[in-house]
Amino acid sequence: MNLPKPIPDATPHVPEVLHTGGIGGHPKGLSMLFFAEMWERFSYYGMRALLLLFMVAPVAMGGLGFEQKYAAQIYGNYTMASYMVCILGGYLADNFIGARRAVLIGGFIITAGHYTLAIDSIPSFYLGLILVALGTGLLKPSISTLVGGLYARGDHRRDAGFSLFYMGINLGAFAAPLVVGWLAQGEQFKAMLLSWGLDPLHSWHWGFGAAGIGMTFGMWTYLRRLKLLGHIGHAPERDTPRPWLQLMMVTLGTVLLLGLMIASDHFAWINPIVYALPIAGVIYFGLMKKDEDSHRIAAILVFFIAAIIFWAVFEQAGSSLTLFADELTHHEVAGWAYPSSWFQSVNSLFILALAPLFAWGWVRLGTRQPSVPGKFVLGLVFLGISFLLLVPAAQLTASGKVSPWWLIAVYFLQTLGELCLSPVGLSTMSKLAPAKLTGLIMGLWFLGTALGNKLAGVLAEDFSSKDPVLLSRFFLNQALTVGVVTVGLLAMVPWVKRRMGKHP
């Protein structure tokens, strides 16, 4: 799962009324944002759990009947856009409409997108994806900004507040595949539709509609208790004209980069150029520049590259691992078949169980805990082992479907990797970013997630469930790639630590 964007300590003073009266002594607005984000993540991960399966399902089974390669491209482009638009959405909120209005508008756009997906037609499918991606880009950075705005500068409850907010994210992500997956794939629900005189082939759209209902609950919670936010999140008051030119440049840059990455589906030479740019940045800022800010940017770019590789493999949970679960894994207990999309709840379940242990462990280790680049290395190690574990699992598919414990073990290892890398990366970005570039650096982190999601879709194009040899090679090649990156990052740990300066 993706952690909330941390807010630098430059949070303005917040009146005392926001500081009291909530659960556990937290501001009252935290519980409202907790439930709003829980339902938003319910809608997002519920729809994501179905997306690729719906696209590749034959038309005779109610799906779109797309070829796997084309479906993987759409999946990669959609998830990439959802994160890439966060850069534009954050800029629009910070400089024009304010965070609370951005959440409101973004939420309604997402809701409209999910209900559009519930309509059984090709145009509504593409329109729904576009609306959800646009709305997510507007809402996602702003709702985390509101959480940070509830706490005054230096408030000791701040980290705990974000941890509680993070629980809301993962509660929604855990519940979504269970509910939405059952509606879309459950044989029991299909039988219910038939008994009601409805076409069971439309069960996919009931799942998409449930995601929309979840988003409706989220927006109802948000609107009903909006006053708990006090004065925070309003549009900024300015004595100077709005930065319309900068907004046009950010919009143009986002559209061009999105267009370029989508075009890479047809022009393969684009990808090596785009993914080589951060490497060139590391060389320029780390070796050719001598000032402290440049060196910290070089360290940031190293983490940016590692994050792209991590998310490119990790985010195949919604693509190649979903296909592996659906086509090659037993999903029944005591003769009762459960939807294959339920496997996508496993990561969130592990997050809910392990995140408090990790938080306690880092504090317990104190100065003995690994450095930031060391934690990134650990994250990549767990990720690489997870795909290495899939090599024998793929070979066993020659004899039929394999045990679900293979995938459960994979998600356990990937969760360990996520907890080593994702929260640490978010915190490090806010600490290393030069004072005047904090927003840009946080946008860069979202961009890394976007490019990783895009690459996940590209890699999933080569997934083959028909040939165990090709399938084992598919997982092995990615495990080896992660291994090479891990060894390279491990060798660079001393160099990166020096570039980080006083933030080891």
C-alpha cells in the first residue's frame, strides 16, 4: 500500500480547538479524514482488484475479451496516471483551490468514475478510468495535507496521527477485494442475480458499482463533518496574482510526460531514455556539482531509482500476480471456491499486523538501526526473494494449480520490503529536500511511484500462464534484475550516506 504524504514541519500554527476532543487526544478532524480516506482506498483497490481480470475475461463471461498485452498496457497507464496527476493536483490545491476543496472535487470525480465503470459499454469503461485517475490525482496529495494541517509545528502527536491515518488506508484496501471481488466473481452472488431475473454476466459491473458506493460513503463522511477541519485547507490568500503561467507549465509538463509514456507502448526506444534520465541526474548532481543541496538531490535520485524498480515489481500484485492467482492457484477451502481477487487483501492484512512492529523495532534499535540506504537495500532484498520464490511455484504449475501458500508467502515478503522502503522513503524525501524544493521533491516521489506502476504494466505483458518454463523464467529474470540493483545500491551505501550529509 502507499503511505500518506508526510508534511514538512513548516505547518502553520493551528488553533487549539483543533487539538482536542478526538479519539486518543487527537484532533477531531482526524477521525473524519481517517474514514474518508478508508472509503477512498476501498474504492480504488476494489476497482484495481478487478481491472485486469475484467479486461482479459472473455466476452462470453461478461469481460472485455482484451488480449493480455493490451490489457497490461491499459493497467500500467491507468495506475501510472493516478500517481502522475498527483503532481498537478497538489500544485492546484496549494496555489489555487486549497486542500479541502481539492479533496471534495477530486472525490466527486472519482465517484462519477466508478459509477461510469458500472455501465456496460466500452466508451464508459475508458471514461471511467480517466475520471478515477484524474480524481485520485486531485484528492490523494491533498487529504494527507489536511492531516498534517491538524497539528501545530512540533506537535509530538503528529507521527502517531499519520500512523492512524495509515491504518485507515489499509483497512479500506483490505476490505475492498473481499467485498468487490465477491460481487464480481463470487458464484453465490451470480446465482443470486440469476434468481432475481438479472444477467449474472453483469456481476463485474456490480463490483465496480460497489466501489462507487464506497466512495459515496467517503464523501458523505467528509461533507457531514467538514467543519471539524476548522480553518485549515482553504484556498491560499494572496496579495499577488495567481501563478497561472506556472500552472500552465505544470499542466503541460504532466500531459507531455503522460503522453510520452503512453506512446512508449508503441515506441519502445522511449523507455530507456526516460529511465536513464535519473541516472544522468545522479552523475551530474553527485559528481559534477559541489554544493550541499546538489549532493542531497543526488542522494534523492538514487532513492528515486530504487523506488521505481521496487514498485515495478511490487505493483504487479494487480497484474501478473493477479493472473497467477486466477489461473494457476487453488482458491477454495473445504470445497468452497473464493474469488481469486481476494489474494489482493493479503498485503494489507500483513501491513496492519506488521506496521506497529516495524515502528516499535526501529525505535528499539535506535542508533543501531540500518541507515536509510541500508533500509532501501533490505526492501529490495525482500522483494527479490519474493519473486525468486515464484520460480519453483511456476515450475510446479506443470502438474496443475499450486497451493495458495506460495502467493501468501510472496505477499508476506513483499510487505516486509514495503515497510523497509516506503515509509522510510517518504520521510527521507521531506528531510533531504532543499527548503525551496520540498513540493517538487515530494512530486518527484509520486513520479517514481507512477513510473514504477507503468513499468509494472510493461513487465506484465510477458506473463505466460501456459508454459511453466517461460513463466519461471519470467519471475527469475525480474528477481535477478532486482538482485543486480540491490548489489549496486549496497555498493553505493557509503557514497550515498556522504551525499546525505547530516541525514544518515
